[in-house]
Amino acid sequence: MTESKFDSKDLRRAFGAFATGVTIVTAVDVEGRTHGFTANSFTSVSLDPPLVLVCIAKTARGFDTFIECPHFAVNILSEEQREASAVFATAGAEKFAAIEWQAKSTGSPVLDGVAAWLDCVMHNTVDAGDHVILIGRVVAYDHNAEPPLGYCRGAYVSFGMSQDTLKLAEQSGSLRVGAIIERNQQILLYTDSNTGEVRLPVSARLGPEENPTSLLGQLAVAGIDAHIPFLFAAYDDGDHHCVYYRGEANVLESCSSSLKNGLEFVEFAKIPWNKIADPPVHMMLRRFISEREFDEFGVYIGDAVTGRVKTGTAFPPDFHGF
Ligand SMILES: Cc1cc2nc3c(=O)[nH]c(=O)nc-3n(C[C@H](O)[C@H](O)[C@H](O)COP(=O)(O)O)c2cc1C
């Protein structure tokens, strides 16, 4: 085995910047047992002949089955299938217990509710480091209008995500859009000059940047070029629909020493917890700092007290207080 000169955790982060869809790859072994694993390494390869590929880790429990099996199916998940993704990413789970499926052409399981499926015969396998590339020739497929599930930087992303809902809340004045913005292990915090209270940057609308009252507009005025594409928490605090995104920021050279309007990047270790009055902000910051360690972010959905964090790698646990 060759030694990589890279830190694998960091390399994984670089790989993870490539946004993908999410698939569940399935097969049936010679004894008729079903196997499946979540995979985002899927790629279409060729139209003629119709070829696709997916990479399977040599450590996967189903590895022997998949490299020996003459068929497999690729199920391209829809937005509603985060839980199925989590189940099939959990080694040892009863993977097919909670999902309906049918055999189509080769007998490999095609799952209900997917955005598309590709039933394949094995065309070739290629050894590739700690994975093997499974190349399949598509013998049957189908697709529909379901919005597909996305995945990037350790978190699920929804392409069609609730833009309409946000618009409605914005129009009714009940929207609060906030952000957890990181730069060099520091978090952007806002200090109210009158009360001394500290919170995350927040506004009644997300954008556009040209509108100085929007969140992106306020950040731009302070010289912060923020990229906050990921949903981190959505909850109702009784008065407002609160939506928090997470992301990173570049700070313009001219503004790097002192940020304007009470905004300041603060090291994780120096966060003034006693000045943060809003309990959800406490919880979000603590969750962000701990999830960031493994680059595995969840999305909290609920109210200001109880809800659940939807995660990428295991069953979403019921979660109290973010
Ligand atoms: C979004 C996502 C994408 C994944 N992509 C892959 C992949 O492309 N190849 C792979 O071998 N494992 C991938 N995994 C991990 C496997 O799904 C996981 O290790 C699973 O437990 C393997 O199943 P098994 O060990 O029960 O066979 C991914 C997990 C997630 C959550």
C-alpha cells in the first residue's frame, strides 16, 4: 500500500466540495439476499454503449457481493429520501425493511420514490486504491420529475428547497434569516452596541446583496463576501420563522482589520457565551463547532425547543434543543 502524503480528513474535505446527487446501489446475491449502500460516487460514463460507474469501498460489508454480482441497480434518490440514504449508509442496518422495492429487468432492487433508476449488468470492475470502480451497462431505466437529493460538504442539499415558503414568510414580515459564517476557525458575531448582547448576524430577508437591509446586503456593507449556501437550522420561535444558513466568508482587504456595524470574527474559544441571550443561538453555535470537527453537518428542523437534526450518516436522532 502506498502512503499518502496528505491528511486524509483534509483531502476528504476538498473532495467533498464537489456537489453530487445521492444514489443507493443495490444488488441481489446468489442466495437471493438483497444488498445496498448509499453512494455519491456515481457518474454517467458513456451514452453508446450506455455505461455508468460507481465506486465501492473495499471496507464495505457488501463489497464481495457487489464485485461478484453480475448485476446492480443505481437508484437516484429524490429530495424526500434522506432517511433512506441514512439507512443505507449505516453498516449492519436492516436496510430493506422500511422501503418498498421492485425487481425490474435484472432482479436488482429498484426502490420506490426515486427520481430515476438505472438497472445494469456488470460491464467491468477496476481496482482503484481503497475502492473498486463498478462499471455497469444500463439495460433498463426510468426517471420522473421528482426533485433529486443533493449532497455537498457532508450535508444534504435540496435543489428545490422551499424558496416559495421563504418568499411567503418574507412578505408577511415573519422571516428571520441568519447565518453562521466561518473564516479561519473564527465565527462572525454581532454585538449590539446598546445592550452588549451578542448574536449571529440576522435580517428580515436573505438578499439581494444590493439591498442594504438584507442579510447579504448588511454583510457586503461590512466588507464581508459571504458564501452561505447550506441550510443549518429552520425553526419557529413563536414569533418568527427562523432560517439559518452556514458557510464561509472572504473579507475584503480594505476591511480586514476592523469590520463595521458591530460585526466581528471571533475565535471559537473566545465566544462570549454569557452575552448570548438567545438559547437557540447557543445551541446552533455549539452544534456547528462540534459537527465541523468531522465535516458532517446536519440540518435542524423544529421549533425553538424541540426538533430533530437530520444528518447524513445515521438515523436522524430525535433531538432536544438543536
Ligand atoms: C452521502 C453518502 C455517500 C456515500 N458514498 C459512498 C460511495 O460512493 N462509495 C462507498 O463505498 N461508500 C459510500 N458511502 C458510505 C456507505 O454508504 C456506507 O459505508 C455503507 O455502510 C456501506 O454499506 P455496507 O458496509 O453495509 O455494505 C456514502 C455515504 C453517504 C452518507
